[in-house]
Amino acid sequence: MALIVQKYGGTSVGSPERIMNVARKVMATKQAGNDVIVVVSAMSGETNRLIELSKQIDPNPDLREYDVLVATGEQVTIALLSMALNKLGCPARSYTGAQVRILTDSTYSKARILDIDEANVRADLQAGRVVVVAGFQGSDEQGNITTLGRGGSDTTGVALAAALKADECQIYTDVDGVYTTDPRVVPNARRLDRITFEEMLEMASLGSKVLQIRSVEFAGKYSVKLRVLSSFEEGPGTLITYEEQNMEQPLISGIAFNRDEAKITMLGVPDQPGVAYKILGPVGDANIEIDMIIQNVGADATTDFTFTVHRNDHQKALKILDKVAKELGARELNGDANIVKVSLVGVGMRSHAGVASTMFKTLAREGINIRMISTSEIKISVVVDEKYLELAVRALHDAFGLDKAPAA
Amino acid sequence: MALIVQKYGGTSVGSPERIMNVARKVMATKQAGNDVIVVVSAMSGETNRLIELSKQIDPNPDLREYDVLVATGEQVTIALLSMALNKLGCPARSYTGAQVRILTDSTYSKARILDIDEANVRADLQAGRVVVVAGFQGSDEQGNITTLGRGGSDTTGVALAAALKADECQIYTDVDGVYTTDPRVVPNARRLDRITFEEMLEMASLGSKVLQIRSVEFAGKYSVKLRVLSSFEEGPGTLITYEEQNMEQPLISGIAFNRDEAKITMLGVPDQPGVAYKILGPVGDANIEIDMIIQNVGADATTDFTFTVHRNDHQKALKILDKVAKELGARELNGDANIVKVSLVGVGMRSHAGVASTMFKTLAREGINIRMISTSEIKISVVVDEKYLELAVRALHDAFGLDKAPAA
């Protein structure tokens, strides 16, 4: 008998009918002989409705009270899902975060889980009940209600799976797994049966929004097996595993891309010690996050400096750097918001040479100019003009044979 | 410095604007030098919205989960009101029933309060904070969320006032006090400055819906001073007091009436021991509540039996009694739903004769036939044809001079 934690997001529990549907899925898992803990989000739209109410009182509300308010969203769902399970004849009991208890620090609206008391949940499982837990919330040492911030329901699922040593943590979403790339761009993109945690982290950080990156990190830290499945279709989904030494790894697992970045280049900066700090310091001080950074030696003891920021911050960053460029005596400052980052991700890269050269050759053959390159152990990212996004992704998907399942 | 408990119902907190308005009233009480505990209901419409959701899952839901669901209604209000107070610069902190903690038994959906832990609330008051408590809810010994049933927010207010020995429990509603009778029937009905608990209990039980009868009983039991005020207008409201021996009591305080009853009469029942039980037993077994009961000796060793039930139960009761009447050999069974009960209430009746005769004389002068009479120590009720309701109430209001304030 296995212990399974299942997490259902807001869309999956968005109406009484959908909640009945989730109840049937949970009951099927229970009837297959498993113990089941279910973690649920607020019904879709509910959290926004509550936030809208609070904005009408105070655009910057007291955060302790904000958490008391939004925590009601998940509480409604646990009650309705437990009612649905009991109605189907499947004994179930709901728990708020405070009832479990999921102990957090007191950082209202983005609290971190410190400990989980498993006694109550364990007793209910032993009594044959399904345990339904409110995601996204807990309580601090003093009993104040806290929330984990957006996406926190995934983290609740993983944390419960870790605390109770569950065999698997299943994250139900509106997609049926992790794909080699976005199927809207590459129609023959393929669902992966498994992907490693490291790859999943890279995919998530590069803009593939299947799982919250924080919950993936959390799962990795506590060695929790994660599986991504669809709430609306049957299927095995994608299992997120630890890298197994002897497993035959495909060269690369997927292609991620990100349209949210913009590029800034400062050319002909006199090359002195501390120049990187002088350029990036003021940008960081303005709370602008920097992603890729490249510095090249230019002509005549000058250096060229290029980096990317979120598109929303592009104009703000350029304004700050206009002043910096003058102070440093830089030759030129320019920005480009019409770029995308395309990344190959795969643990197989570690032991195989030639991935980069195949990538560059493929892009060259399509006439796509590479503007920036950055690499990590299991990832190669390039920045190209936005108009080439689809062409680049399709060509690379094809070049690495991602549409074909790897040989077993 | 006084400790004031204020309770605001669903209409008073029905929108963010109204919640801001309540926050201003609370802050004014605090700034006048009082410690303040505020008890709030769910925003009007919210509880019904939640019940509607639960009905879509299960018309007879698991009651533990039902309580988890509906308790979110008040939790939303405490968060929003605390936000509003903090925004106005009045430090405030919210508490769910479980956080206080308000310990109840485990009778889900109509739990009873067993104990209130005053430590947390007291500490916040001492720190200069307004304490905002969710009405209508608590938690049982095991930490399960419970609700007190409809109208329970008044009870929460009174229970907190009793536990913390508050100087006054103020119930804010959409009327500005208790009136001598319904102002919609008698335009010159007068707001009472004070009324005794006993009178208030009679008024409530007779259909004057200003306060929940359970909260009035509770206040009387623990000697909590209650005051009824309007959320929307300024004014002293009505203070509900204990009878003071030397206080000059008016003869009667108010006139209550009830249109929700229907009359059933069984004539010519052979008079045997146990006949009352044979008639009323089957009605009680069908969960039909009986209000007034009158039994007269009829002709020829028979008896006539008349009683009233709620109008909704009238047809059901008649159907049951049709069978009973045949078994008992009664001469006739008839029902009349077009009746009303009109009641004079006043502790002054105890020490003054002549109230009944003034009442009967007044009704006779207006040509109103009395169908039933029943009396208690501080109340006289008569049943008359429904069409005479307004005439009867106005004539009695006038006859007893209720539009004039009693001499001080």
C-alpha cells in the first residue's frame, strides 16, 4: 500500500462539478489500495475576488489580515471536496494549514514552512480516511494564520509528501505532463515520461510554467518523487526523478524559451577594475533583476558589456544607465526588447560533447544570428531576434530528434 | 475606562464602504477612552452564497465540513475590518473563533459555547489594540471548527462580554432600538430607552425580530447589559436591563404580534383522561411545534380543544388530526390560517390589575372578536382575525398611551 499526495490547482476545483470530478479521481486512487492526502488551491477566481475586496479597503493592507482573508479561499475548497468525498461514500476529513499543523515563520504573505505535525493526518489515514489539506497556508508559533504566497499549494503538497514520506507527490494541472517544448510552437512536441529534477529546475527557470520552481527545489531537497498529470485527462504524466547514474540519458530533454527579456548593451567602456559593479550596481539598487551577463574585451583598452533584464524593466534600466554611461565615458548605449532566449536543457550534455556545435550549426543553417550565448552544466542558452523564435525552436527540436522517444 | 463589546450584523458590514463606516464607529468608541472588542457576522449574502455552493455538492452535506465552509464568511469580515481599522491608524487584530479560543461542544452547525479563553484577547486590549472576533463560530476540544447556527453572532458577542466582564454589549442592527410596536403598523410607535430582559424575551418570542432570543437568554443568564443600536444612525438605542425593584415601571412596554400562526380546533371530543396527549402527541411526533393551547369543557361530557401551530405546518397538522379526530369520535375538526396573535408585554402588569380588562374593552369597542386568550405573568396574548391586526394594534397602542414617554 502506497501513500500518495495529490495536489489539485484552482482550475481543477473551479466549480462544484469539477470538485465532484476531483473527488472521483481521489476515490479511485483510494480504492486502488492507496492512502491519499489531497492538497487543494482556492477555486479559480476566488483569490482574486478576495484581493479585490481588500484593495477596496486598503491598497497596501496589513499583511497579517491579508493572510487571514486569502486563507479562506482554500478553506472553502477543502470543505467542499470533503463533502463531495463523503457523499460518494469515501470517508474524508478536511484540515486548514493551522489544523494540520503546518508551522511557518511569521513572514505574512510569503511565509516559509518550518515544520509539519504529522500526528493528526497520520491518525486519519490509519482510520481509513482521505485527508484533505488546504494548500498555500499554515500558522506561526503564536497561532497567527500565514500564507506561503502565490504557487504555495504545490509547496504544501511537496512538504506534506516529505514529512509523511509519501511514495509520490502528484501535481494535477491543466496539462498532461512536461513536454520537450511548447506544443503550441512545435506541434510534434513530445510528452516526457520522466525528467530529472535539475532539468525541471532549468526548464522552470527558463519560463516553462508547469510547476512552481520553489516546489521543485523543495522536492529535490527532500527527495520527493514528483509527478505532473492532467486533472481532465487520463494518463501517466511526467515523473520528475533524481538522476540515476546508470540510466541512459538522452542528449537533451527539452527546449525552453523566454519572451520576457530585453537586452541592454554598453559599448566602448574604458576597461578599469570595478567597471561591472559600476554598471550593474545602480540597476540592482533599483530592484531590477539581471539574467544573462556577457563582457567582452573591445578595441583600445575598452570593454563591451551586454546583459538582459525583464522586458517590464527595460526602459527603467536604460534611463538609469544613460547617466552611468556618461559618467564612465562609454562610447554607446543601446537596448533591444525584440529578443528571445532559447535554451537546450539536458543532463546528457555533461557527458557528451558536440551539443553546442550542433546547436550553432542548426541556427546558422537557418540564417539565424546569435546575439548572446550563455552556458551552464546542463543548459545552453542563446539570445536571438524575436522573429526567429518559432523557426529556431522547430529547427532545434528536429535536429536533436526530440519528437522521437529515446531508445529504452 | 469601560470595556465595550460591539456586534455588527451582515447588513452593517455588507460592502467595503460599510466596513469602513463600521471601522469609524469602532474607532470613535476607542478614542472616547474605551477598550473595544468587535464581533462581526459574514457580509450579507455571503453565507447564502456558501450554502448554495455546498448544496450543489450535497443537499445534506457532512456537517463537520459544512461548518468549515460557512465559518469562512466571518473570517473574511474580521480580516477586512481589521485592515480598515489599521488603515485609519487604529491598531487592530482579528481572531477566528478557534484563535480566541471559543470552546464549543461538537454539535456541528448548532454548537454551544462551553468556555472562552480570554488570555489572548485580554493581552491585545492591554496593548491598546481593538480586537475583532469572528461571530457565529468556535472550535471543539479536538480543534474542529464549529458554528453556532443562524443568529449565533449575537451569542458570540454576549458570551465574550460575559467572559471578559464587559460593561456593555452593544448590538448594532438596521433599526435604532426596540419600539413599543412595529412602526410600519403604528406610525407613532416610540423607541424605548430601556426594556427589561423578561420583556425583551417575550417580545422576541412573540415575533419582534430585533435580537435573537438565544442571545437575550444568554445575556440574562450572565447579567450582561445589552444595548440595541443602529449601524446607520446616531442615537442611544435601547438598553436591556434587569428589573430594578424601585424603578417606576410603565404598565406595559410594548405590543408584539405574530402573523405566522394558524389555529386548529377539535370540537366535541369525548372527555376522557389522556385526551390532550392523544391529540397533541401525534402532532409533536411529526416535529410540529405547538404554541397556544386552550381546552374548554363542552356540552354532554365532551371537551373542545383549540391550539395554534406555525402556518407552514397547518396543513400537515390538519392531515394528522383528521385521523385522530375519527379515532376519538370528535364531532368536528376545523382550521383557520387567517388569524394573528396580538400580545401586550410589560413587567408592570405584575403589580397592576386591569390590564386585561382594558385590553378586552378596547377590542370590543372596535368590534374585534377575540378567538383565543392566553396569559403569562408579564404578557397577555389574544388571537383575532388577521384582517383586524392593524386596527387592534393601533387601538391598543393608543389605549395604553404608548406613544408618550413614561413620567421620569
